[in-house]
Amino acid sequence: MSVLRQGRYYLLIGILQWLLDWGVTVALSHGGLAIEPANVAGRISGALLGFWLNGRFTFSGDEHHMGRKQFARFLLMWTVTTVISTISMGAIDDVFGLRWAWLAKPAVEVVLGLFGFLMSKYWVYRAHR
């Protein structure tokens, strides 16, 4: 599958992930949960959806697989990006307030999504060698 086609799939799935992630984050933080744990809960919900969809559709094929090794790689990548996202959301909330954190979340996630695409294509979903 071409990089452009994979990019389109990753973007479409990323939008679904982000909508779920953002919705959970906003709902939980609006309900009184601090932004940091709300962000982690949102990212977990999006990650569960995204790992399966990207493994099944975006990065399926001869050189890409979805197994234990790929899931372990995904968890490592997800943990790093979640730490970055959560620290960013907390800092924005501290300086500008909760509503600005809600508004900034899409920009933070787009940057992390670009990193995630490259890591997924060239490391996470790679077959065993």
C-alpha cells in the first residue's frame, strides 16, 4: 500500500480516535475530573480503537502485522505520546484555563499524530524479523 493511501487511512482513523479521545476528555473534565486524568482516559479510549483499526486497515499487508510484539511497541509509543500530551494539557490548563486546554488539544494531538504515523509505519506494525 502506498504511503499516501496509508496516510489517508491513518488520517481518517485518527479523526475517529481524536473525536472519541476529545469527547471523553471534555466530558470527564467538565464533570469535575482534573484535566490530566481526563486526558489519559480519553487517550486510552482512542488508542484502543486506533490500534485495531490501523492494524487491520492502514498497515495490513506482507511487511506489517498485528500481534503481541506490535502491541508492545504500540504501548510504548502510546505511553510516550500520552505523557507528552498530558503534560501539555496540564500546562495549558495551568496557564490559560480549562477551556483553552480543550481548544488546544486538537493541535497537540495533530503534532503527536504525525509522529505516530511515522512510528507506526516504520516500527510499530513491522513484522517479526
